[in-house]
Amino acid sequence: MNTTQSDNDAIRLLYDKITKIPMFWYWDALFSRATENSIYRKKAIAPLNLTGNSVILDVACGTGLNFKIIESYLRNSGRLVGVDFSPETLKVARNQIAKHKWTNIELVNMRITDYEPEILFDASLCTFALETMPDYKIAVEKIFHLLKPQGKFAMIGVKVSSRMPYKLGNAFMEWFSRKFGGIDMHRDVSTYIKSKCSKTNYEECFGGFYYILSTSKSCFTQ
């Protein structure tokens, strides 16, 4: 087993384990309600220009925290495919789908780098996940490969803050993000995507710990 595969397996096991913690269900219910009004997720999803006919890929969809905002555009039409390699988090996502009676969502238990659909997507979204992927460059390449020629891409990433006084909390944020999310806040995903795209929209938020990046396949260079 190579190092990358071992690291990927460790991340999957972390997320599988988190969903089995007794407090998780209470926390997830609260977080889900907060997410429905998340200004950051709404800002990330808005540039995707979704309509009722859109076919969208939610990369590392986890427990489905993006679904309700996406469905506010799709209105239970179009198609939403959520891909995640943690089977336990997808169980939670299925519960969300059943609760809201969404009929246009497909869940795929797989790493995005292994995903080989027979379709291309109008848009792709990835929130709080690329910094968890040891093979994030391969994942980015794959995401753009799965988009239609004019397809849109958006993401929310995690980073250390360069702003005062927020950067005083970098050590805690690094520990918390790695411990409970397997996130490497020093993995400069945004710089890599910017190097591959002729145009991107980039905005830092949440004290500089988060960033929202959007672009399109037409800007992406192989």
C-alpha cells in the first residue's frame, strides 16, 4: 500500500468513526439547520448558475450539507450526484434525502479520483474537502474532466489566516481541523487551481480561515 492510499484510508476511517460518536447525531442536526442558512455555502453555490435542468456533482458530499441549498435551485428536478468515499457519512445523507423526499439525488460511495460516470456535469461543487485529500491535484484534474465545456466549478477551502487578530488562532484551528476533519490547512489548493485556470474568483471569509473559489472549465488548462 503506498503512502497516498494509506492516507486516504485514514481519512475515510476518520469520517466513518465520527458518524458513530453518540453526540454526532445531535451535532449534525444542529449543524444541518445552520447550514441551510450558511452564507458561505450560498456564496459558493450561487456562481454555479443552477436551474431546474442542471446536472450537478457534489464532490465529497459527506452527510449532504449542501443538498438543501442546491435543491432550492433544482426544485427536485434536474440531477444531483453526491460522491463520497465514507459509507457511514452517506448513510446520514440518505436519511436527509428520505426526510425531504428528494427524488433526483444519486449517491456514489467512491473516491472522486475513481469515479467514471457516463455523463458530464453542468456544475461541480466541493466544500471543505480538497484540503483533506492527499491526492488533491489528481482530484482537481478529475473534477474538471467531468465538467461540460462551459461547466462551472466552485469550492470552499480551509487555510491558515494571515489577518490580525484571527491568525492568533491558527494553532488551534490547525489542531481542530486536523483532529476532527483530517484537514491540512497548509495544503495550498487555491494556488494550484489558480495556476491551472486563466480566471478565477477568489474571496477569503470567516476571518481568513475559509476561502470561496469559483471558475469554469473554459478557463482550465490541461
